[in-house]
Amino acid sequence: MITGWITSASIPGIFLGTVVLALIACEAGYLIGRRRARLSKETPDSISAMVAGLLSMLAFILALIFSITVSQFQTRNQNVVTEAAAVQSAYLLADLVATPQKLEMKRQLRRYIQVRLQVIQDRDLQTALSQSHEIYQLLWVHATAAAENKPDDITAMVVQSIIEVISQGEQRKVAAVHSQIPENVWYGLLVITLLSMVMLGLQLGFYGKRRLVAVLPLNIAFAVLIALVVDLDRPQRGFITVSQQAMVDVQTIMGTIDAAP
């Protein structure tokens, strides 16, 4: 899992920081442009193509990263639903095995749901992963014990349901922990953004007008999009979070089943 400023900074901080840095870069470009306009006969038209090219490149990269993060976000949402369905299925099938294994398997599955929901509040990912792996091992021990006691098709279905819970849990971990935009990509995006603003300021410097009314909304728009992309890239740490309603529903169903006479 990557670590660094992009993963630790707040979303409002990223937004404000991007706006400030972009305005500073644009102002620096403006001052350079004003100086060159006095010292040379170069016209703003000579750099307009470069400005348009850089802004187009920035827009393309942002669109590409946005598309990737939206796809990853949708995958994480689907993983929660799939994992919840696997846990519910295993919980129901556990009733088909002998009592000692049945009770332990159902107890571990209830604990598993609790661990998955608790990490959203505590944000202690490493502890949750450690506890999840412990539960996987215990579920497998009880599933294999049930298979040894009664090796038939019904027990095989129960064992397969436990395998499915473990598989879906690992898939969800990979999507949440390892499928994030590499931090070097964010550095590259920052560099391209600042270069674009410098060149835009340079062009404005040749004209001799800052045009803050036009530059500020442009900077804000790029900053909003960058902050939105960063937010989508964080599964549970921003304003846009992956819904855990499917897991909550399964927890409720478990309680209903246990309370039934």
C-alpha cells in the first residue's frame, strides 16, 4: 500500500493546495511573460499552441485517471455486495453440518461481518486484515472437520461456500488496498498542472493582463476534478465512500435467523 502526502492529506487540503500552487505558477509565468514582452519582439501567438497543447494534455490525463478511479470505485462497491452474498450463503449452509462445526462456523461468520464493518469506523486496516485471516483459518478448520466427519455432497457445498467467502474477501482486499493510482502518477499530474499554469501565465504576461476572472475559475475547476479523483481513489477515507449496506443487511439477516424459534 502506498504511503505519502497524497494518501495522508485531507481532500479540502488537496483542493486548496492545488488552487494555491496553480495560482502561484500562473503568476510566476505572468511575471516572466511581462519581462520577455519588454525585452523581445515575441508575440503571445507564438506560445498559444504550446498552452493549448499542455491544457489539452492535462484534460486528457485527468479524464483518463477519472475513468480509472470510477471503474475501481464501482468494482469495490460490487465486491462488497458479492462478499456479503457469499457470507450469507455460507451462514445458511452451515446449518447442514453437525452441531459443533455449525455453531463455530456461524459464530466466526458473525464475527467476520463485525470485523468488516468495524474497520470502517476505526480505519485500522492492518488489524482488520489480521483478524480476517484468523477467521479464514478457523472457518477452514471447522469446514474440513465437518467434511471429515461426513464426506458427502451436502458437506462439500458447505466447504465450497467457505472457500467462496475466503476468495471474495481476498478479492475485496486487493481492490481496496492494492488497486490504487500509484503516487508517481499524482506527482506527474502535479507537474503537468503547474507547467500548464506557468505557460498560461506566460501567455497572459505577453498580453499584459492577468485576467484573474478567467484564470481563477479554470484553476478551481482543475482542483475540484483532482480532489474528486483523489477522493474516489480512497475506499473509505473521503467524502465519497463505498457503501457497506449489503454487509449491514446480512448482519441483520443473521440476527433474524438466530432469533427464530
